[in-house]
Amino acid sequence: MKYYLLLLATACLVITSCFSIQSLHSTTVIKSNEAFVLGNNEHGKFYTQVTNTSPEDITIWQCPISGGKHTPIVLKTMSHAKISVDQNTALRFENNNSVEAIIQLKVKGDLGLSMGYSN
């Protein structure tokens, strides 16, 4: 009987771990006149919900790793956006203000994303 209970518990653990939805949560600070880049590497499609908790607007660009940028979004203070990002495309969060910006990110999909800052 103990064997069957152990087997059932193991099966439940395996099933729940296989079907769990993985996501990334981050509060990111971007210095004035700098940018934060998410996904500047080869990766699959991902989705993000971003909230601007800063006193100033920020600009978000989609940047394919092969070059260029498109689809600008100006995110007003205390607002949020849901963004679907194609494979091998980075998101660039630009803070063109004199004060630091704070954004909250929730990312789902491919989470093998590089993260870094640039000027």
C-alpha cells in the first residue's frame, strides 16, 4: 500500500512540474539617458507585460538581432502594455529622461533571454 501511495505522489509531482507555466518577474531600474535590452540573443518567441512605475514616459522598441528597430511604444507613467515579441528579436527600453526609470516586467514564453544595459 505504501508503495502505491509513493508511486501516486511521484506521478502527481511529475505531472504538475511538466505542466507548470514558467515566467520571469523583474523590477528593473534604468539610469537616465540609458537603455535596458531584453533578449539580444537567439531565442524563441516570448510575451511580456511591462508596467512603467516611473514619473516619466519611456520608449520601447522591438529590435531584431539581425539589425534595425521597429514598432515604437511610448509607455506613459503608471501605465502598462502587453507585447508579443518574435523569435530573435530584442526589446529595448529607452529612458531619455533626466531621472531614473523603473519598470516592472512579467515575461512568459522562451526565458533564455539575455539582459543588459546600453547607452
